[in-house]
Amino acid sequence: MKSRMPGLCWLLFLCAAGAHAATSEAALQMYTRANHSLDGEWKVIVDPYENGYYNYRYEPYDQQPDPPVGAFFTDSKMKTPSELIEYDFDKAISLQVPGDWNSQDPKLYYYEGSVWYRRKFDAPAHGASDRVFVHFGAVNYRADVYLNGKKLGVHEGGFTPFHFEITGRLKDKGNSLILKVDNKRHADAVPTLNTDWWNYGGITRSVDLVVVPAVFVRDYQLALTSLEDREVAGSVLLDGAKGGETVTLSLPELNIRETRAVGADGRAAFRFRVPEAQLWSPRDPRLYRLVIATADDTLVDRVGLRSIATRGKRLLLNGEPLFLRGISIHEEYSAEGGGRVRNAQEAKQLLSWAKELGSNFVRLAHYPHNEHIVRLADEMGLLVWSEIPVYWTIDWNNEGTYRNAEDQLAAMIGRDRNRASIIIWSLANETPVSGARNRFLSRLAAKARTLDDSRLLSAAMEKHYRSDNPDVAVVEDPLADMVDLVSFNQYIGWYDGLPEKAERVRWEIPYDKPVFVSEFGGDARQGRHGDANAIWTEEYQEDLYLKTLPMLDRIDGYVGVSPWILADFRSPRRLLTGIQDEYNRKGVMSEKGVRKKAFFVLRDYYRRKAEGR
Ligand code: GCU
């Protein structure tokens, strides 16, 4: 992965400080802890030339042993009336955290560059032997993080959590936490330069201080491993343990209380049976209280127990055939002009709209969504497809790009592998077939299976037509051999002919695996009406749905669909004035949540599916 700090010493420093250590560093489960929130108003300085990071010779200030006052991360104040300092966070403008900058300040709507964020805070109450972490839900895209003028590290990847331990680095009062947030796009990044979504920059998810004892419950994993025997297996990781410390894992409602001693690596394994457990499903999203306790620490969570599997072309949830009544969703809530989802209320609104459709499944495109969404899916009974932004034309030959993708995969799985709602990890979206791409994704698939072998792998592939018959659509991709669910996006009626083409096309998908249609759709400006052959109207989109759905029902092995997309969303690629106005209009709802005619076609289809018709 690219770092602006050449020289082994700095790289070692970064690794030591926790930067780029995502894959080797276990997740920090903190969502259910009583954390100290740093959300709210942060002071910001917009710095397009990164004047606070580089000197006039374009040398990074933070590679100097003693950075000058001109380095913004020193948060310097004048000490004499004549001292020259050309910035002042106290006088700067403010932005809300969490939140992207694009939708908070009209001057930042199109901005791609660096913004400095500063939050002053007093040390949270903590004992002499306690440990303190600073945890970021996500920052898009690159974060250089400093505390009291000292660099904590760097994180790349706009949609996954990261943290740094700051034990012993805090003052009682007036600590200065500063980030340089840079959302510039790069060809070797993940995602790469070109995406069909808005490049929202900023500290887009919550920031928390986490205070824990010297030995604490850092991470755990728990899953049903045998449906027949109702067997559960898992492990707990104690951070700071020397080995021999005891940890107790309880599911009180199931009369489970197991105590183990951890090994020298801080880990303890558990395996037990839960014959009375009610299995988690969309119809009955039963969650159980989980308590993991040591002498000094207790972590409480809520978990569901369920089994997801494939058998030939069948998809099985808890041993029963499953049809995925899905909808694709971007993590954007524009109803009040916003951008990235900022809180649980907005997350719940999106998922409630999906439930109104009759969905039992959401495809969270094209990156890991915030933790509110996946936890609400657990509560609301929505199955989930979760994905890393290996999207379109990634730099397949670049080892740093691969490591970035793997870091994001590990962070996604590390954060969410205990969410019963998540049944599919998706590795990629619409990536062009090549040897380099196949090798990249094959490595990623193998890594995903070592991180979590309890879920299905998939990825949206593309289709092509048989050369000897333009009415036979084929899904054939080496990626299909690497995954459990053959998924593909198809746009007959939009990018590919007119809707009536769906009435004559048949599909060849030569795999003994379930088939999932991960996208189809067409744009409609909500409120624009006309004949069914008039593009951009609700009637055109409605007709496209009416003609597509029966075609999908004819596919052998068809186990579900997630039409593109729940709600219109911002995209810099959608520039048709008066129609798109920088929105992709394939939503079955407008960005304000106003339903279009296609919404009702899909809802009726899902009602019939739910009744087994
Ligand atoms: C692609 C892609 C989406 C995109 C959509 C569209 O399939 O997966 O991210 O927004 O098509 O073109 O609207």
C-alpha cells in the first residue's frame, strides 16, 4: 500500500502505531460498550494544497523529528506577538461528525482533497492500569491521525473501522485529536478512480474513546456450526492476557454458562449445544443476550443463531429453501438533502422502506455500510449481502492495491461476522475478466474463507450473449468457481435493448450453484409520466420491471433478486439536466422516499413470492 513516508523506519513506526495493521490486528468490538463519544462539532480547515502537511519544498512535516509550528497537526498558538502562524483551528469553521463534508457545506459539494479536522477533549475517567483507544467508524478515504502533535498512524479505506491505542498519550485536559482527511481518488486505490456514486469525503461515521481494563475482551466470534445438533462454536480474544486468565461466555436465556482459561495468545475456544435455541430468520429474528466476562471486564452483545448453506442449486436458511426478495441499497440518505447515513434513525428509515417493499434481503452496495445498518438488519429480520468496493477496473497487478482490498475485507468481516443477518460476503462488483483479476479475486476468496467459513461468498459478474444466438444470455466467469452463489447484474431494457427484449431472452448459467440476480433496473424521474416507451418516465421503469421479473422466474436455479436500487442516489456520472441532475434515478423511490410506479410492481411480485406463488 502506498505510503508517503519513504524509508523503513517510518514504515515500521506506522506498523507499530497500528497503521496498515488491520489484517493482522484483531477487530475491536466496541459498539455495545459505554464509550466516550467525540461526535459533534469539529473544527476544520480546508487545505487543497496540503499546506499544513508539506513545507514549501513539498517535504512532509511529519517526517521531521521536530515539526515546526506551521504543521497543522501541532495545533500551535502564538507564543509571542510577532510569531508567524498561518492557521488557527479555534477560528476555523466547523463540521459535524459523523457526516460527509459535501452535504454540509455548499463550498465542499464537489471538493476532493484534504480537510483537517480537530477535536479538543479532556481525558475520560480511567484508572492507572486502564487502557484507552480511539476508534473511528469510517473516514473516507485516507486519514493521517495525530494526537497532541504526535502521529498515531495512517488508515486507507473509506468504509471500514480502525482504531489506535492511546494509553499513556493523554493529558488530563485539552487533548488535541487532529486528522488530515483526504478523499482524492487514485487509480491504485479501492475503489479506483471511477465509481457510480458520490465521493463523499470526511469523518463519515462516529468517533469514540474506548476505556477498557488492562486485560479486556477485545473480540469474539460465535456461530451455529451444526444445524442438526444445534451446536455452537466460537472463540474469545482477551487483549493484554498472559495466558491462564479465565473468561466466561454466557447465553443466559439458553442456560449456557461456559468458563475457559485463555492460552498465551489470549484466545479461548468454546463449543456447546443449544437444543432449545430458536433459530434466527427474517420471519423470527430471534436474538439472544450474550455476556462475555473476565475478572475485570464484561462485554455484552445480542446474537442470532442460524445456518446458511447451498445444496446444488438450492439456497437453504436453517435447512429450508430460501428465496431472496431483495433490494440494493447505497448508504445514502438524501431525504433531507443529506449524503452518507449519519445515525441509526436514518439507517432505520432505509431498512423500513425495504421492509415496505416486502423485502427479506438487502444488498448493501458497494462497500461495507455503517454498523447501525447491519445491527438493525439483525433486529428487523433482513438478510444482508455485504461487499468491499472492489468495483469495476481495479489495479489488479498492484500488490499494494491487493493488500488494501484484503485489509478492507478483514475489517468488514472482523466487525460484522457475529451478525446473523449477514449471509453473503461479496468480493467485487462487475469486474472485467482477466488473468490478473482472476488471481486477485482468487486470493481474496481464499482469504475470506480463512476469516469466516460460515457464510457464502459471491460477487456480481457480468453476462454476455452467445455468439451464435443473440437471444441466449450467458453467465460464464472464472469467478463463479470461486464463490458459492452465482450472481450477476443485467440491464436488459436499459443499457441492453428495450424492455420487450426480456420477453424473448433465455439464460444459460452452467453451474450447479444457486443463481442470484444482483442488479437490474432503469432510471425514472419521480413524477415524470408518459407512455411506457418514453424513457425517464415512471411508466417506462414500471414496464421494464413488469417484463423483467417473469424473465428472471424462468432462470434455472434462480433464488432471488436485488433490483437496482431502493432510492435515487447522487452520482457524478449522471448529468442529464432536468432529469438526473447528478442523481442516478434507478431508485424505485426518489431520494426523498417518494414511491415510483415500479415500487408497487416489485412489492406485488414479492407478495406473490412470500405466498409461494
Ligand atoms: C452497475 C453498477 C452500479 C451502477 C449501475 C447503474 O451495475 O453495479 O453501481 O450504479 O450499474 O449503471 O446504474
